[in-house]
Amino acid sequence: MKMRFDNFSNLAEIRSNIMRKRISSYDKTGANADFHLIKAEESLILCDIPDSGIIKHIWMTLASSDEYYLRKALLRMWWDNESTPSVEVPIGDFFGVGHGKTVNYWSLPLSMGPEDGKGFNCFFPMPFSERARIEIENESNMNLVCYFYIDYEVHPSLDENVGRFHALWRRENPCNGNDYTTSRKVEFNHKKNLTHDKDYVVLDAEGEGHYVGMHLDIHNLFETDKHNWPGEGDDYIEIDDGETILYGTGTEDYFCGAWCPTQTYNSPYFGITLPGGENWNGKISYYRYHIQDPIYFHKNIKVKIEHGHANQRSDDWSSTAYWYQKEPHKYIPISPLNERIPRGSSE
């Protein structure tokens, strides 16, 4: 059965062979304790669906006394009895904002809603032919409260060309650039980067599929009274062993902004959830989702971006990439807990 993409134009279409189902954290006793408690350093299987279908929506909210619970809790997803997860991402980052932060924002596939951005939503469709398993691992030494919905459809079968949903989290802390100060000369415009072998790598995937976007999270590590914009690096996407190169013109350009933006902005496909403070100091987050313009690959893809022009900056960068592909996928294990903790605001 061919996968259908819902929109207003086909919303009235009757689909007699599809069933809607839901798994949630509701209190099965009929009381109002509609949550699951994930104890310290334990895991919880949210769903294990032995069927063929598509997860269409995930809603979640969490609570913990741990300041960094959004990085210490991992969200994992497996499709069709695969041996390694297709999704293995810190739970806060999965829903679109890094740095262990929550903010009110919206995009078409992901959002964080009131109160204070703690209502998490994902609308990326997640197909599966035999089985769908989703797990949260709480790596904190404190308990985690979890409320959730997983809304899905059961289909008789799915077309063999339907890819599986994937997400990857990465971090370089700091990026390997110049540890420059205001006394060191920085070649903002003239230094050349011909190989792009030292760019920050957002995604390195093998197989056939399409990349559908990312959010990038920068902690600006430099303190200066001079111009301290941490972007200016070009995006650089290598497709199918470099047969095609998509070459961009700057960090804010890839994220559809302009002129070193300083303002919060939300739209369906791009936005700025954390613009940074004065002179772009502190924590910054941008998103760009290729919903109308997916980037196709048939052998492999590397999504890169310079950390500052010609990789001259050494800020703390992290990112979450989202894509679909045919299995099997290249599995890259998540960084250990001590390498995921965000820097404090004053660091």
C-alpha cells in the first residue's frame, strides 16, 4: 500500500482500510495518575507495536529535579526488528531545541508548546512494516516523570519504497578551530577552505534516502567587545561520493535568515529558537526542515557546515539531523553521558 501524505487537499478522502490507534500513559485504574515513572538509571518501553503502519504524532511532557534531564534521557526507536536503533537522541534535542532548554516555538514537524515549552510534539511520519518499538532510557540518578501519547495508523501493508525515519545527535565541544582572542588576527573573509575535511559534520549516512533537516545549537565561547558572530560558515553537502555538491553561502543563509540575526523567529520550515544574548553570546539554536525540498541521496550523504568562515572558530556545537532511508542504516552510537551535558550559562 502506498504511503499517503495528509494535507488539506485530501483531508476529506475516506480511507476504509486504515485504522487509527493510540498508546498513551493513561492511568489504567481509572484514576488520574496519567504518567509513567522512569526510575533513575532505568528504561521504559513506551510502545512495542507488532503490526504494519505509520506513527503520525507523538506528544510528550517530562518532569525531573535534574537540571540536565533533557540531555540525560535518551529517546530510541527501532523499526522492523532491526538490531540497532534508527533514532538515538537526547530527548530534549529530539523535539527541536538543544542546550537542554525548552522554549515555546513551533515548526511543521516539531514543536514545544506552553507551559514554557514543555509540551513536546513530533509530526514526522514514522512508517514500519512489522514492528515499532520506542524506548526512553533515564541516565540520570533522579527519577523522571513521563506523560505521552503515540498516535498511529494500522495499514494492511506499506509500499516497499517507503523509507524509515532516522535521527542523529552529534556534538563537538569545542570545534577544532583557532583558539583565538582579540589579539590574534582572524581572516574573516580571505582564508580558503578547499577540502572541507575539517567542517562540522551534521550527518554521515549510507544507503538510499533523503535528508529532511536539522537544528544546530551553538554555545558561543568567546567574550569580546568586537563583532562576535559565531556563524559565517558555509553549508556543504556531499551526495553520492561527491557526485553532487550543494554549496551554501553562510550559516544564517542555510537557516533562511540574513545578516547575523539576533531575533527569535518561528515558521513552518525554518526559525531561530534561541538567538543568543548581546553580541551573540551564550546559547543559540536554529532549525531548517526540508519538508518541501528534501535532499535525495542514492549511495550516501554528508551534511557539513563550517564552524566560522574556513573553520576558524572553536565554539561548542551540537546538532540533531533527521532523515529517511531504506534499511540497513549506518549506526553511530550516541556520545556517553559526560559528553552530552550542556555548558552552564557562564561558561
